[in-house]
Amino acid sequence: MAVNLDLLKPAPPKDVNIFTPYIPSGKRTFLPLGIALYQRGTLEGQRGIEGGDNIEFVASWNISNLPADLARCNVVFDGNPELTYEITMTTFELVDHLIDVLVSYRRARVADFSKTFYRKLLRLE
């Protein structure tokens, strides 16, 4: 079941304060929600395709309370195991990408990662 991002409750200050130095100042207002989404360990969304139908995905990751720990994130597109991709990054980088999801969701009402995230996931960078 997809999480309604509008119903996400901000993470408590004790969880947020640890990540604050790692997140760009312009994104810090979204940090409590970004951490709350991160602590869920999963995100269901849709990858926007220009000129085509969106492709559903499920992303999941391991959870750590330390910003510099490594997080392994798996993304499965269209429920197809053959369309599974994995990326490892620091926890604070993943939280930063999840903040981008939240900002984009507020604008477009679709949960989707940024182009930067997908370039990393598909190893295009």
C-alpha cells in the first residue's frame, strides 16, 4: 500500500539534529519529513516518462540512525524482478534524495526520485 506523503509525521528533533550538518541549508525545512520517510524504509511511487505512461516502482532501503553509515537502496520497477536496481550511498545522501522526492511531490503530486538519483542508480554518472 502506498504511503500518503501528505500524512507523513515529522521526525522528532533528536533524529533531525544528527542530520542537520549534512543537509544543504535550503533543504533543512524538509529534513524532519525527509527523515520520517527514510525511517519508513520504503517508498512506492511512479517514474515519470515523457510522452508515455508513468512506471510504478517500489524503493526500499536499510535504516540507520547515523548519517555517514551506508544505505543500500533497491528499486524495483513495474513489479518486475528483472527491473531491479541497487545503489549504495551514505544515509545522509539518501535522506537528501528523499527530500527531493517530497519537494517534487508537493509540486506534481507524484512520488518520484530526481533525475540525479536515477543517473546514479543506473550508473550513468
